[in-house]
Amino acid sequence: MNKKIPIVIAIIALFAVSSISLAGATTSSVSQPNMTTVSTALAQRTYIRIDGNITQWGTTNVIGALQTQAGTSTRTDLSTNQLAAATAIWTTNTSRPISAVESKQNFTYTFYEARLTNASISTLSASTSATNYFLNGTWNVYTVVSNITIITNTNGQITNIQRSSDTSILKAYGELNVTDNWTKFTLSINGIDPLTGSVFASVQRQVQFNPFKVTDDTTTNVVNKADIAAVIHAYGAMPGWGNYDAKLDFCGHFKIDITDLSTVASNV
């Protein structure tokens, strides 16, 4: 993986100006306020980010991750502008996690992902007294069966990775509830069993919402070298192989590649 880093950095320069803009694809806007008069001056911003481990799918034991971030801007005329992004990814293959080691053996991997595509409402508060969080909207639920072929040379080094996938999609309404003082969550989507688990990290502060800020840097909301380094660290990863992290997969094609890297880099 280290040999790829100089090449990756060089390609950033070529792709930065043409990087895709995915804010609309990965971030859902609830409403747009009138920002043209003094009466709509910004009064308050609130940002939240939640990371959790998915452990149950109905009554089935699973391993997976929940990630959501959202921002609300409240103006002096009481109008609001909300942006939200959320992804849940899980598998019933409890012997191979989503972020598994880079094995050299061929394998078949089945996993599921629910990605928020259109948020209806998000309730949040930067107050330390807030104990619950709610988010609802339309989700795309993917069932993916991937066949991974690992090609190595005579020295046992990985030279190529081939993947073929069979994917089905369900589009449905769903609700995310975070309760018990930010420690537990339930994601209920029509047509599938509810997903439950525990929160292991949450960030609440009053800053501007930035969907391309992938690290938990509480000192700034600006995309910087640390965010690029996070994508490089996961470069080439896929669910079940490598340091795959769904929040780095801006394309939503289940692999961290140059498009995801150039997207973050172009927002520095």
C-alpha cells in the first residue's frame, strides 16, 4: 500500500479541479431559507456526528458500523436550513468484519448498506443536556454479494485485485433514533428488520457542517492534510478487505479509490 502513496498524491493534482461534487448525493437538504435580508441573519449553528457499532439485525447477530453527521442553521427569522448524511453498513459474516485485514485468499463476501438519500427532518442540539437524536427520510438499502479474486506474484506480493458483484437495491422510508444519553441507537427501515447497536463516539459543537471533513478534528471544520491522509490510509479498501470506511466512499461504489481521494483533496 505504501508504494501507491506517491502515485496517489501525484494523481490528486490532475483530478482536483475535475473532482465530482457529491454534497447533493451524500448530504440531504431539508429546507432552504431566504438569506438575502438582515432579518435572516445567522443566529446559531449546530453540528453533530455519531459513530456506532451495529450488533443486531432483528434477532440476527451482525457486525457493522453506523455513521451520521448533520448540521442545522437557525436564523433570526426562525427559518432553518438542515443538512444530513447517514450510512449503515453491516454483514452477517461475523468472522470477517467490514474493515478486515488484507488477506491474499480469494473469497466471497455478502454485506448490506443503507444510505440516506433524502432527509425529511433532523433534530439535534449542541446542548450537553440533550439525550436523544432523531433523523428520518428515504434510504437506499443495498444487498451486495462480491466475489474477490486476489492475484499475487511469485514473491507473494499482491499485484492485482479483481471484483465482481451482484447488487440489489431497496428504496424505503426509515427512521434513526439515538437514545439513552447518546449510547444506543435503532435504525428502522421499512421492508427490513431493525438495526440496533451502541454509540462509541459522538461530537456536538457549533460549527458549519462540512461533509468532506472526514476526521474528528474538533479545532477546525476546514478540510486539511489529515483528511487526505485518512483516505490514503484506506486507499484500495473494499468491504471485507482493508481499512474500508463508508464515510470515505463518496461515490458509494464500495471501494476507496482515486475519485474519493480527489473529492476530498479538491475541498482543501
